[in-house]
Amino acid sequence: MGKIYFSWVIHNHQPEGNFTWVMDEAYEKSYKPFLDFLKHSGLKAALHNSGTLWEYFDLHAPEYVDDVTSMVDKGQLELIGGTFFEAILSTIPDDDKVNQLKLLRDFVEKKFQTPVNGAWVTERVWEPHFPKFYNEAGYHYVFLDDYHFTQAGEPMPLQGYYLTEDQGYQLFVFPIDKKLRYLIPWHSPEEVLNYLKSFSSECGDVYILYADDGEKFGLWQGTHELCYEEKYLDKLLSTLLQGGVEIILPGEVLEKTNCSGLVYLPTCTYPEMAEWSLDEVSYERYRQVKEKLTESEAIWLHGGFWRRFLKSHPESRWMYGRVVSLSRYLNNLAPRHPRKNKALMELYRAEANDVFWHGVFGGLYLSHLRRNLYHRLIRAITTADGTKKSYIDLQDFDLDGSEELKVANDTYHVFVEPQTASIREFDLLRAEENMLDVLDPKGEVHGLFLDKWHGHAVNYTIATRELKPAKLVFHPENDLLLEKVFTFESGFLEVTYKFLKESEFVVEIPVNLWNPSAEITAGNQALPLNEEAQIMNVQDLHWDVGVEHIDLVFSKRINIKLEPIQILHESGLFKEVTYQGTIVTAQFNARGGEEFSAKLYVSEKTERG
């Protein structure tokens, strides 16, 4: 009977832009006690920390870095690379793929004086052309789910490691055993041992790999008590060793045994992610089919495709398009540009995957993660260009086949949707904030000065655009209005409507100050953004965004309505209501032949005393 070799890979990550207190909790409940377990037990393991976490450890937990250094020096830990800020390769341009992969590899090798040959594939989102990028970044192997293999038609069971390639770029792939992910740490050590023994063969040794999130060893509900107070991890290791299982590092597996064969893996991710990417209707059909299948049959069932998140959520697609556009611009700067590399680092932070999708955890629905993305995008462009450039740019920023307009000056950058003649994104350069970051769970896209008539957005076509002063003139596709004109100047924006007919008119003003208890002021009345309200006869609104103060003044008195948007996010792990911003609507009766204007002023709070 051959010997059973078992490899243990732990992946730790916190989103770029996450709250420090969240990372502190994860460290105290999971990262530190798990490393302490490794230290006292002597268990060999491969460890992947995202670059965001390595930065956190350097600042807040240097003792963790010291312990990792010691265990690496003893040969107990093998460190794993990947994209520095946990970007999913599918969402970032090719130039950034290699740079992000190199960035973490170089960081770890320099800091810990150890070679890094393996890479963690973010969210195990895989596409067949990826080997090239891992090769060019210096990696030799990655870890992917056994689900990827079954989707390629490969027979179970899987063990050891396999070779894949694309255009001659070769890469080894370790299959991650799904059943082990569900056994550890919730099932008894004896069950884990018996499962490993089921792989034993008369033909020779077998190599099985377990890889999963480190947060499930302390941070997930009930796991801290289970793993450390009830000593589950100690009992598991003792049971495995007594059962004749030998613990081995992935790098040692490559040295010790030959490749298990050639494999070509399809576009895929882990099965849970494939389910999360489905819309409600598709998921219900998927669930009905899945319930009729046995476990051995269900492995052939395929859910969705990760990129589907970019289709299902307009906000995801918009942020993705902004990243792609800015990456193209920055990477085309001259190599000797003095601030290019610094600007690219801000872009790489914006490429962190968590904000583009949602699953068990909030992701896209966490407004502080979206806030961080826009903060990084704004800082990247101002780092590269400064704030003095004024221009109008026409391109398809959200990659949906229709172009948008970007108007830039030294105070703000705005992105205008021509079809609705509304502002999709309003970037305040000094504050480094997009004050229109509002997410609607219904999939509706909101915009500043988005006009509604009888509950539907008014459609426009752009008539003229001028640069000095920056001006955009729109004509409506109905006979309600004569025209709508935007004028953009430093610290000032005006929109003017000329009406042909009498009408009840509604204009949207989305606001997100990232604090549900924040207030805007209507006249002299403070209004909490997290409460519904209706106020009559208002002529001016005021609010603060970071270092900026905003005044919005209307040419006539209007009625306003506040509608906060909240999302209930519920899973088996937690239940949370998250604030997504507030839609302020200005409502008024327009007379035929009347002009109506709204003037928005941007000033530094310090200027106002």
C-alpha cells in the first residue's frame, strides 16, 4: 500500500479599503491564532497573504511578520504569491496582470529571502489563456478546484499535480479537493483521516491537497472556539500523523513526484461562485435541476460565469470600465514619466476584486469598498496629470457600446451620460471622492440631474459641445423641453432647462456621504440621509464631502423628497443591512416658455471658515 501525502494551503485576504477594526478582528480571531498553532505544532503549510494583508501586518502586527520569517527560515512555511491587491485577472488589462503578479512575488521574495514559485488564483477565477501571465511573472504552479477539472471532463479522483499550457506557456496545477473544504474544520478528525485513506492505492503514493480561506479558522461564526478552545486543529494534526499521513509542502511535491498528466481547463471558478453569479431566475432553475442530481452527477452541472457580474450589475460594469480606461491611459504614458509608477500603484489598489461582485459577503454592496475604488482612481489620475488639465473626452467608459462624456477641470471630473443628459460620476479632486456613488438593488442607474417625466427618464441627444467655457447642449427626444444646457467651470456647474410645455418635472440628485447618519441641509433645516422626508418650498441644498462644501441653488422654490436606499444582505453566516446612498428628488411644476436652472458650487470648507 502506498503512502498518503497531504498538503495544506491557507489563503488569507481582506479587501483593499476595508476598515482597520475589521482587519484587527480577523487578526486576533484567525490570523494570529492560526500562526501560533503552526508555530507550536510544527505543521508544514503553504501560506498566501494578499499584499493588502502584508501591508497591514507591517503596520499593525510586526510580530506576525517575525514569526513568518522564523518559520520560513526553518523550512516549515512555503510562501505563495498572486496578484498583490487580489485582482481577478479577468477584470484587469494584460499589462496590469503581469505587473500585479510580479509585485507580490518580488515583495515576498525580498522581505523573506525565499523563492516564490506558487501563486494563488484570486477567487479561483480561471480562463484558459492565463498560463502566459503566470509564466511571465515567474510562477511555476497554481491551485484550482477539482471542480475546474470535472468541468473539463477529467475523471475523479484527482491527486498530485497536472500540467496545463496555452501557446506553449506551461504551468502546473494542483487540484483543490472540495470535500476536504467541507470536512475541515466542521467534521471530526477521524472523518478527515478516513476520507484521505480512501485515496490510498496499491499502485503507489498519493498526494492530496487542501486549500481554503484562513478566515474559516477563527473568524467565521463558532470557528474560533472550535479550532482553538476545543483544540480541533491539534486533534486533526495528531489524528493524521497517527494515521500514517505525511504532511508535505506543495513545492516538495513537485520535487518528489512526477506530474499526474496533461489537462486543459475551461473558463471556470469554484462552484459556489458559479452559483452566485446567476440572476434570480437562472439560479432558481439551476437549483431545481441540482436538487434532482446525486452528488456524483452534480459535479457535471455548471453554474454561471464570473464575468456575468459585470453584466448583472451596472455599477460593477461602470467601475470595471473606469479601471480599464485609466489603465490604458497610464500604461501609455512615457516610461520616464516621473509619476507614472506611483499612479499605477493607485490603479492597482482600485483593481482589488472584492468590489466588483458579491457572494456570501457584501462585496459590491459595501459602499466603503466602492468609495475606496473611486478614491484610488481619482488619486491615480491626479498623481499622473495634476489637477490643472481642462478637457472634454468622449469614450465608452462602461464598455456597453455607447460613449459617455468626461468633462475635467481643476476642481472636478464629471462623467456625463448623453442619452439621459445626466452626470453618472462626480469626482471631487481635492476630496478624492465620487459623491454620486449610489447603488440601487433593482439595477436602476441614477445620475445627477437625471430628469423624469411621468416616472420615466427623459431621453436626449447631444447637440453641441464647447471647450472654453466647457458647455454641453442637449435636445430632448420629446416636445416637452426645448433644450438642456450644462456649463462647467472651476468650482461651479450650472444646468439650465428651457420648457416648451407645462409639466410636472422631477430631477434626481443622488448623494452618498458614506455615513447613514450624515445630513444635508435644505434651507436651514438639517435632514438625515437615512430617513425618508418630504420638504416643501426649498430653494437651496447644502452638504459636505470630505474637505469640500457643496451648495446647490435652484432658480425657483421646489419640493424635495429624500429616499434612502438600503440593501438587506443575508446568508448562512450573517445578516446585514447596508446603506447605499440617498436619492434626493427635486419636484416642481414647469410652465411653458419657462427657464429653470440649478447652480452647484464647490468650495473648500476652510474657505468658508
